[in-house]
Amino acid sequence: MDVQAYLKRISVEKEEQLTLEYLAKLQKNHMEKIPFENLDVTRKVKINLIIDRFHEKVMKNGRGGFCYELNGLFQQLLTNLGYRSHLIACTVKRPKGWAKADTHAAIIVHLDRPYLVDVGFGDSVRKPIPLTGEEQTDVSGTYRVIEAGQSSFDLQRLDEDQWKILYRFSTAVKNIEDFEEGSLYNQTSPDSTFTHGDIVTLGTSDGRITLSGLTVTITKNGQKEKWELSSEEEKIKFLKEHFHINI
């Protein structure tokens, strides 16, 4: 892995001290420089779980990716920098129930205590969260991680004074190869949220910009503005202008 190229891509200088503050900077910048996107999935371009392929796509070709690619890459960056970290498997909570088990990849980083780190979940927390229930607030909302029993934890977001589960996870060590079944499911299943249309989203300093199909949503300081693009041609231009993606 070309660590310097990676750090340049997310506009972060290399630091010798592996602090929580530096980890938070890496995570925030990653989520505001590299989009979450499923454009290969909707175009039937198979995503193989090979870190070198992720690196070529995201670093050399200026693309984004989904959880396996983004968290797979970021965990390798953290390892190369000297952080002690590993991938974990998560089960996403949908409005109507749980998604297929263990099909989301995230990261645990060990500092003074374990922290959940996730750069591949779209609109989510942009800083490390301890597993002890402490609330973390950023421009995207207020979050916490609480124990859910049987060695599992829930990532939750505060929504209209109610804590809502985003996903459930255990801290068991996973390798990228362990997500082969989940990756195939998310690339091919009609029950996957990624097979029904383009999703591209990127954090900004004051909110988020999201493209879903032909619908653009701009969030600034909690206020949302939506409009429709007129065509696939306009979408291609929008992807290049706002996400720096060429397809």
C-alpha cells in the first residue's frame, strides 16, 4: 500500500504519534474526501475482495466504494501507520427489520480502549466511538455504542429524542475474505439495498451531498434541499463535478 498516496488522497499529513485525535482526523477526512458509492454494483462490475484492487480503484482511479472496499482499505492504512485494528462484521437494522446477518464490515481500533471506526456506512458518525455508551456528536448527528448482550454491541443514532439502532456487531476479528458471502449478496440480491439504483454520498464540512438514482439531496446544517436531475447524461456530469467520479 502506498501510504503517502493514501494520506494525500484524504488531505492528511503523516504524524508519528498514534493518538485518538489523529485517528479522528483520518476518519473525518476520509469520509469527506472519498465517497460511499455502489456504481460498480449497479453496472454489474464484479467487486472482488482484494485490497490491491480496492487501492487501484479508490487511489489511482479516484473512485469511492462500499463498506468492504472503504473499511478494508482504511483498516490496512491504520495497520500501516501502526494502529492496532481489525475488521468486524455487523448486521444492519432496517426500518422493517434486520438485514442479512454480518454483511456490513466495520473496524475496531485499540487505543486506551476499543473504539468503533467506520468510513463505509454512508451518512454516519465521523469520529471514533468507544464501546461504553458515551455520546459522540458531529455535523451528522449524535451517536453512541451500547452493549446489546451476548458479546454484542449496537451503534445507535439519536433521532427525534429516540435512540435508533443503525447496526449490531461483535468485536470478533474478521478478515476481508470472511465477507465473500456478504459481498456477493450485496452485489446480486434483490433484497440488497445496493442493487436497485445508484447511491453516491459524501460528507461535507456542514452536512452531506447524496445522489440516489436521479435525486440529489444537499444537507447543510440539518436543512435538506432536494431536486431531480433530468437524465443519465446530467448524472454523469454531476458525478464528475461534485464527487470527482468519472464513469
